[in-house]
Amino acid sequence: MTGSRTAAPKLFAVAAMLAASVDVLAAPVNLLAMDPPGYTTPYAETLETLNFPLLAMLGKAPGWAAALRADPALQALAGARAQRVVAAATCTARPDCIAAAWLWLPGDVAVISDVLRAVAARPGMARALVQAQMRPSGRFARHAGLADADLLAAAWADTAAGLNNLVAVYGQGKPPRYPLIDAAIFDVARPEFALILNAHAQITAAAARADDLVFDPALRFGTGLLRINERTDAAAYRPLLAGANGPAIAAVRRTRWLDYRYPALLVFGHGPDDAQSRTGVLGHIRLARAADLYARRLAPFIIVSGGNVHPNRTPFNEAAEMKQLLITQYNIPADHVLIEPHARHTTTNLRNSARLLFAAGFPTDRPALIVTDPMTASYIGSQILAERTLKETGIAPGRVSAAETPFAFEFLTDRAAFHVEPLDPLDP
């Protein structure tokens, strides 16, 4: 372990001092990514890029990576942050001390914000990043009304807050928004955890590369915390437009939409209360209703939405299990059921379903139909849910309104649904 500590500052120093003159070459575009119409993500969907798309875009937008590597203020900041990590390696009795070395301090955030604004002011740079990538991607929709430099600064502030949240929750054991289902799996008060965290910090430091941007070590550390806590839900089932959804996506493209009142029926999962059940009781009731409406040809497709949520760390995915039930118990064709396997709350059932409707090519100029049950209907149509969705996701992913069909609501989607929320790393 002593040798690793000695090598770490040297590796960080190389990464911090080197100013590369050539940008990272653009990877093949990701045609299967969850994108709004008219935009194609130029990077793979990974745990890192799904949670922190700004950092991926900074590495891809022409001129940006070289400009950031060459900036003296960022070189100095990278060196200072590396030294914090080295100093923290001796405080193995305090895991929060080890984790804290990776936090973005207010001064760090301000330095980077200033540099981003300065680079954006150079000819063509805002166009290459903000106008060509950030705005059309929809990932920063909450800030769409801001000028280019302000949007960039706001997106960086969100990113820094998201990286700090990973450290706080999965490195220091602080409670997330929903501690019963999203918390760290370790008891951070136990001495062994300090050793684990120190090992992770040293391995992360040793992974430094000559072409790193100032963000990269912290990105590795934060997403590494998600991995050692087995909280990689966001990257599961990707690409979502292939795999289990592949045949249905093909069917969507050849559907005659005028034959149906709604393009899709949306069914949200209900997690069971025990570890053996694959879906909750209300899930069964909603599926029965959706199958009946499908048989009445109200819509040609059913979208089932829900992740691995209840009980905590369940191996069963709500969407995958609901699709299987529709196929085996209601004889719904597999290529007429799509899964949205990431949502962990009703708020993100709405947001993620909207994303899938857009990305899969459904007509979004008319509403889909949310199919629910008598016990949940009052909540789905309530102002309480609308306000909670705005508060927790940062945007309104669409408009929920009354429907003539009993126990159902119309849902007219909005492209703001593509906004990424870094404070919700299991489903950003």
C-alpha cells in the first residue's frame, strides 16, 4: 500500500500538467441511445455518461478538451485536489475524511465555472458545445431559458452537486432522498469500511491518465462508489431501444396510428412488500385493466414502467416482470409490450415513459393513456404528484389530465423529460 501512495501524486501531477493539443476523436454516434428526436448522442450510454452527460460532452465537443487541459487554473486545481487525496490516505480511522478529499469545494466549483465561461466566450466554442450538444440533447432542459454561458455554468453546478452527492451518500453514509431503497449497503461506522474506502481511493488515484480532464478522477471515484455499493441500476438494460424492446421498436415503426385512439397504454409498477413476490398486488390489478383496454384496441402498445425497487435490493425488475405477465397470462404479443426498467417512483414513471415515447418514435402530438387502479387514481391525477415531480426531477415531463376511460389519465408528453437529474444517480 505504501508504494501505491507514493505513485499516486506522480500520476496525478502528470495528468494535471499535461496540455494535449488534439481533442478526443468522436466515437461513432449512438443510434440506440434514449435521445429526443433530432439529436443523436455521440458517446456510449454508461454509468458515467448517463449520470453526468456534461462531462462526456466536454470530452467530445471540438476544441473543448484541449482548451481545458491547457488552462493553468485547472492544472493548478487538479494538482491541489490530488494532494488532498494523498493527505487523506493516512486518516483510515475516519472514512468520512477519506471520502471528503474527493468533494468539490465551493472554491473548486467557482474556478471551473469561471474557466468554462471564459472558454465559451472564445469564437465558436459555445456553438460547438452548448448549441450543438447541450441544448438539442435535452439533458439540461431545466436551464434551457438561460444564455449559453449561464446554461453551461448551471449544468456544471448540477454536475458538481451530483458528484458530491455520490461521495456523501455512498462514501460517507449520509441518507439519500429515499434511504429505505437507495442508501449505501455498508455500515460506514465499522472500521473495515475505512479500509475499503482507502483501497478504492488508492486504486482510483492509480488510474490517472495523461489525457485526463480535471473532472475525471472524481468521476471515477464517484461512479466507483456506486459500483462497490451495487447501485448501478441506471446502466442496466441499456441500450433500451434494443434487447427486450427491439422487436417492439420495429413494430412501432410500421404501426398505422390512425387506427387507435391512443399510441400506448402506460402501466406503472407497484413493488411487492416481500422478497418472494415479483410484483405487488396493485401491479396485477393494473395489468388486468391494461390487458382489457388493449383487447378493446384502445392502443396498439403497452409500456410497463418500474425498476428494481421494493423491497430494497430486490433482484426482480418491475417492468420486466410485468411484461412477462402480460405475455404469459394475457396473451399480449411480446412485440407489443415495451419495458421502461429504471423508474423508482411515480415521478420518474412519468418522466421515463415520456422519454421512451419520444425516443422510440411514438407520435407525441397526442396523449398516451396512463392505466391505473381505483386506489391510486386520485394520486395520479393530483396536484400533489405534479408538484412532487417538478421538485424531484426539476422539470414537468408532460401534462396529466382526466380521461373518459375509468381509472385512467391522459398524458401529453413534453421534451423537458430528457433533463438529467444528477442527484438521483440510480435513475438520472
